[in-house]
Amino acid sequence: MQKHIVILGAGYGGLMCALEARKKLTVDDARITLVNKHDYHQLVTQLHETAVGARTDRATRIALGKVVSGKDIDVVKGTVSRIDPEQKTVQLEHGEVITYDYVVVALGSEAEYFGVPGMKEHAFILKTVNQARLIRAHIHSCFARYLYERKPELLRFVVGGAGFSGIELVGELADALPKYAEEAGVDYSLVELYNVEAMPSILPGFDPELVKLAQESLASRGVRFVTGVAVAEVQPGQCLLKNGEVIETETMIWTGGVRGNQIVVEAGFETEPRGRAKVDAYLQSVNQKDAYLVGDCAFVLGENGRPLPPTAQLAWQMGAAVGQSLYHDIKGGVKEEFKPVILGSLASLGRKDCVGKVGKSYKMKGRMAYMVKEAGNYRYLAKIGSVFH
């Protein structure tokens, strides 16, 4: 009997799961439905480039119809509002109800504001192409307005959080802001770029030697670091720090944390405190065995017993693994436990610099590291069959 596999979210994990499952299962074995808010796949790892105009919107969007063309995967454009594991149904905002035999939840994460007053209301976040467009338009507006209003806070930009996402955005801004100033006819010496991090250093947990290189590279391009100090509050035109300092700014971009999707919590999946679902060795929910969770939705421990960070390479590996597990669920055989292969961690620092590790210990920096990171992007595109999108 044909089974119905419903995959929620066409991010790195969800899309890879759909492609891998269809590669293994015939149409007679399973009907595969991929539900996504948009009719395109977003290359989220490149949004920091789109946010400053270094990469076009089109370059970070891939039409789902093109990726799944000829693969017998049904794409439903819609926003998930509710999952009912007991009834095995998914409710969409426009009213449609989809029944499943197996569900794969790949809905990604939400911004974690840590209860900071005003952060959600007054800060930008960077998780979608549309949010990247909004940030880019806002920066243009700040330079244009400055010519008429002469408010210093219009030329003062603050990025909260110095993890990979924050540092990559800071690097792009450090490269792009001089060009924005030149185009607007604004003296670049008036522009200020801050990076605020509650931890003692940027890139927490990263190799200290590479952290030092990254900080020196960014500081040489004018980045002002405020580390060991958390944001206390965000108000219109102000970022208030816990040490009492106030940064007058019209631009606060928050990259300081993520939490699991609230829909996962409301569905009754067992979760950890930040809303990510607990899963077994096969990435199945620990309390709903017909449900798999991948990507930022899932709480997965590494060999050292610490949670694995939410990265794109981890998400697509999880998606591929679940695609294979679904084959065994339907056709029989022995499922394999999920064993991630971390190929490296590379943080770009703008268009010409990058630091990170390849494998477990090989350190890289500079232009070569940036090229290796770009090669990783092409590797992923090759896996989904969209190198020349």
C-alpha cells in the first residue's frame, strides 16, 4: 500500500530529505508532499551577503519547481499552523488539512531574544531573503536620510551577537559600508560599526588563534567590538547595554540566538528548554515514532555529549539520513543511526577573508579559506541538482 510522506519545510534538511526519499522510493511505495511557505528554497547561509547587496536576491533563492521537476514530489505552498501527531494531520493557515503516514518536521528555528525588552519590536533579524532585502533597503535609507537630517545615529550600525551569523554579517558590512557612503556622498569617517557580544570574545568556542585573526581583520576595517557585555534593552534609536552604556543607533540587527519552532512545542513533541525536539538515534521524535525532525527543529548531541550547532551542513546530512530511514520504514531492512560528518567550520569575514577549520584540525585563513567555503556551497548545490541556478 502506498504511504504518504509529508515534509514540512523546504530548507536544507527538508529539501534534501524529499530528494533522498524519492531517490529510494518509487511512486508506488510512497507519495511525497513537500510543504513550504514560499515556492522557493532559500540559501540561508548566504543571506549576510544579500543583506548588504553583495549577492542578489535571485542568487539566494532557488525555485522549488525547478529542483523537484520530474521527480514526482508534490509541492504545496502554504504556512503550517498546526501539527496533530495523534490524528496524523497537518493544518495549513489557508485551511487545508493534510493527512500523513510519516511526517518530517523541518520548519527551522525562530529568533531567541532572551527576554531583552524591545529587541523583538525594534531589531532586525536575518533569517529569510525578505528580511535581507529589508535590511539592505534600510541601510540605503539611512545614508540617504543622513544627507538631510544629519543625525549621527543614522550612520551608526550595531550587530548584536558574535557567533558565526553575526560575524559573517559584520564582515560584509565592513566591506559594504564604505561603498554605501561613497555612493551617497557621505564622509566614511562618520560611519560607525559595532559588534556587541555578551560572551568574553567573538566566535565563542572557536579556536583562539582563529578568533584573534578574525578580530584583527575586522578591527582593521573599522569594526568596534563590545564583548563581555549583554544588551539590556532596545528602544527606538537606542541600544542600551548592561554596563550602562547607550549606543544611539537607528540600526540594530540581532543575530544572538535561535530557538526551536513554536509549532513543534505546541504539537506535543518532547522538547528541551529552547524548544528543539528531542530525537532518538534515527532522528525520530522520542514520543511520536511516526515523526522525524531535522535541522534547527531537532536537538542532537555530538560525540562529546554537547548539542550540535544548527548549521546547514548538519541539516542536509540529517535530511539525507531521514530519507534513507523512510525507505526502511516502508520497505523493511535495518535503519542506520545518524552519524554526522562535520567537514569543517569556516566563517567568512567579508568578500576576501575567512577563517576556520577543515576536517578536525587543519586551520585556514584568508582568500583560500573563502574559496573553500564557496566550494562547499557549490557542493550542496550539486547535491540538490541546482549548480547553475
